[in-house]
Amino acid sequence: MGGPGNTGGTGGSGGAAGMFGNGGSGGNGGSGGSAGGAGGTGGIGGRGGLVFGDGGKGGDGGNGLLVGSGGDGGAGGLGGRLFGNGGAGGAGGSAGSNAGTGANGGAGGAGGLLFGDGGSGGGAGIGFNGLPASGGAGGNAGFLVGNGGDGGFGFSGGAAGKAGVLIGNGGDGGLDTGQSGTAGGFLYGNGGAGANALAPGVVGGNGGNGGLIGHGGAGGRAPTAPTAPPAATAAMADCCTATAGPAATAGPAATAGPHRESEDKLEPAATAATASGCSAAAAPAGLAATEPAHPAPAGPAGRVATPRDSATEGPAEPAVTEPTSSGAVAPAGMPGSSATPATAATREPAAPSTPPEVAAATPR
């Protein structure tokens, strides 16, 4: 009962009894708001089935808040012809802030011809600023055993699908402006549930209908926000053009002799990775990013045994000459020179105290 300034909701009427089935009880009226808001009326109970089926209970009315009125409860579903029960009506929504009116609960679905129960009506959501918040209606039961799906709760919940002709169940309605559930299949297949919504007006897909035996799939959820590719992705589409450094510039051509042919074969492999800009970081001009290690061959003291690479170390220094074992001076790059790795690593050092005549007669 409501106090001064508010009105309590009226209770719902009970449903008429069937041959053996009981009528559904009426829903309770909602309480009134403290500043004149009326409580919602309880839903009417469903009529009993023709034989044994009970009618569904009516939904309770929603409570008022301040000046907002509660929504009415949904009516209970009719009982089935034989054993099927009617679905319960959904509860009415309570009034929300800013004088929002609670919406009505969904009606319960009717019972099936034989055993199937009607689906329950969806409860209504709390009303805010007059937004619609009606619960979805429950689905009707099938011809034989299938149950009707439940109506969705919330802001205009989706209606439930009716059950299939034989055994399949109807799909449930989606929550909060969700899509309706779909019908069950002809035999055993259940109807797919409607997708829940994530916000008012943003709904997902419908559930698929049940097949002869197969179940219908549930509806897909709606995205929370449009998915756009990040702005930085376009700028980084090509790693080579976006991060490549200047191409390595080769130094002056080497003036060494034929023995440098094996060294020159390393220059394209050393500079290709730097020019690409992908497999290695951008390197300054003239430096190879992936230069392999050159172990220094063991040579006599004071001799430079490591070969020079004109592409990585710049122009070659003036050639270092030394006396050969015969006493003659050999140019750089020729056998007997310190620039020859094989000669510097394998030959014996010439004894400085040996006279030239004896050294020339000694076999090498």
C-alpha cells in the first residue's frame, strides 16, 4: 500500500482454471513513489490449460520512485492443451531517476499442445529519462514437447522465439535492445538465442533458426566501437623505406694483386644487409652492419696480417715493402710481401745475419 502522496499498484487477477489445470496467480502491485509516483499493476495470471496445464503467473508491478511510476507486470501465459504450463509474466520495471517510468514486463508464452511450457516474459529494466525498457515476450511452446524461449530482460529486450513443432526449444531473446530469439526447428533443433546488446540502439545479430535436428546458432555480439586501423600503421607499412639508412659507399678500388680476389667476394654480402635497412639498423656510410669477424692469422711480429677491406676501412694505406729472402724488394701484393696473408702466415722469417749469397742458395 502506498503512503500519502503515492499510490500502490493493483494486484493482478488470477487466471481461470482449466479442466484440471490451475489458473496462474496474479502479480503483486508495485509500491508507490515517495512523491506521487504510482506503483505498477501486477500482471494477470494465465488461464489454466484445457486439461492439466497451469496458467502462468502474472508478473509483479514495478516500484515507483519519487514522481516516476513503476511499470506493469506482464500477463502470465496460457496453459497448454494437455500438460504444458503457461510461462510466467515478466516483472514490471521500477521507475528510475528523473521521473523515468518503468516499462512493462513481457508476457509469458502459452503452453504447448502436449508437454511444452511457454517461455517466461522478460523483466523490464529500470526506466531512465523515459527510455523504453520493456521486457521481451516469452515464446510460445511447441506443438509437442518443445519449450518456448524466455524473453530478454532490460531495455526493450528481444522477444523469445517460439518452440519447434515437435521437441525443439525456442531461442531466448537478447538482453537490452537485443535481437529476438528465433524459432526452434521442426524436430529437435533449438532456435538460436538473440544477441545481447551492449548499449541502447547497438544490437547484435539474430540467432539462426533451428533445423530439422540441428540447433540454430546464437547471434553475434555487436562491437563496442568501430575498429579502425591505427594511424601509425600506414606510416610503417614498409620497413625498408621508413627505416633504411644511406647505402654504404665503397672506397677506392683495391690495388692489391690476385690474392685479393677471395677478399673482394665478401664485399657484396657485407654491404647488402646495410643497403636493405631491414635486417640491420641504419648504418653510416662506409660501414657494413653485418661485417663477419676476420681472425688475424699468426704472423711474424710487427707485421699486419689482417687483410684490409676497402669497402669498410676506406682507402688502402701505402703498401708496406720488406726485403725478401733473396734481398730484393718486392712490390705490395706480390709473393714475399707482408700484404700476402698466405706468405706472411706460413713462410719462415728471413734471418738478418745470413749473407745474401747463402740465402739465395738455400731451397725454399
